[in-house]
Amino acid sequence: MSLFSSLKIEEKKQENLNESVFVFYHLPCNMGVTLGNSLRRIILDYIETIGICGIEIEDKNGPVKSKFVSLEGIKEVAYYLVTNLKEIVFKEEKKIDNIFCLELKVENNSKEEKIVTAADFNLNSNVKIINPNLTLATLSSFGILKLKIYCQKNHNYQSAEKQKKKYFIEQENVIAIDNVFSPVKGEDVNFKIETVLVSLTEKEEEMSLFIRTNGSISPKKVLQEAFLIIEDLVQISSKILK
């Protein structure tokens, strides 16, 4: 008889559409910690999302070679512009396998400052920006900002050095950046366990798993993908151990 033959999972949606609590009923005693820790680590480290891995920046003076410089006609230095860009949340509309590029060109032809937001990017049909009102930069009077952002679908932390060597080694105008490719942050997934008395001599556990995403993917989809990763491991290991 399977340890999980009586298992039931119920999703309890929260007021915030990006949050859910999944209650696992009828778990064997001491299974909650094992299952909870395993799911939490998989969710934090191996669920993929779209993020930026490289950026081209141009101001009035042309291409910028480093994120540690000031920008002509732009209030923010390049470092803070890059930091703001990493806050863009992308939602995959169609399956994405390769790096793709989005472009932005904003000119301020007035004497007043002009705010550049994520909505100013020219999008394609494969991706949607969840937070288009995100402020990226402030253009001074007659300032110009051109951006190319190179995006990919990945998981966990990816360093700038790794991105540069893998994708941009011959592109001197591309600033490779480090990024965390995860729709769920550390404080946004946790669990608690309760012991349930089935009879005078029998106990079981209930585990409540809380998941909050950045909106690029639903909590239910996150949990489904975590189970697919476990299923993949089981299938491969069963073949290896034949």
C-alpha cells in the first residue's frame, strides 16, 4: 500500500491572486518536514522564469560600456538604471527557448523631465510585462535613452561573468548582468505542519504550504512544476537502477 494512497491536496486561494495555501491532508507522521523542505528548495532553486541577462545602453553620447558610469541627460546613473530594469516582471505568453531582445527608445523634446517606464519597451507576442508602470529612468530636458535588453528563461542565480562568457563574449556593447531567475523569493514560500489524531493509537499530519509568486506564474503552476521535477527524477532513477 502506498504511503500516499490517502493523500489529498486542497488549494486555498488568498485575496492576493498571486498567493495560495496548499493543504496536504493524510500525510504519514514525520513526512511533512521531508516533503515541505524538498518542495521549498525545488520551488526556490529550479522553477524557471524570464529575466534579463544582458543590456545595451545608449545616451546622448552613444553606447555605454559599464554600469558604473553616469549617463548624459539621464538623472539616474547606469547602475540604478540596471537595478530598476531587473525589477521588470515578464510573463511568458508563448513557449520561449532562446534569448530574445526587447528595445526601447525615448526622447524628451520638452523642457520638463520625462519618466521612462517599462511600458515604453516594444514588446513581441511571446512575452508580456506584468508591471508596465515600473519607473526605469528620468530623462532631463532633451535627453535620449536607448535600451536593448536581452532576456532568457532560466532558474536560480546566474552570475554576470557566466552570462558574459556564454552569450556576449564578442559583443563589447552588451553589459552582462547577474540576476535571480525565480518567480518566488525566499520569504514567499514556507510551510507549517499539524499533527492530527485519527484514533487513540494512530496519528497523521497535515501540511500547509504557502506560495506567493511575482505574478509571472500562478502558485498552482509553481507547485505543478515542482512535482514534475520530482517525477522526472523518479523516472530517470528507475531506469538507471533497473
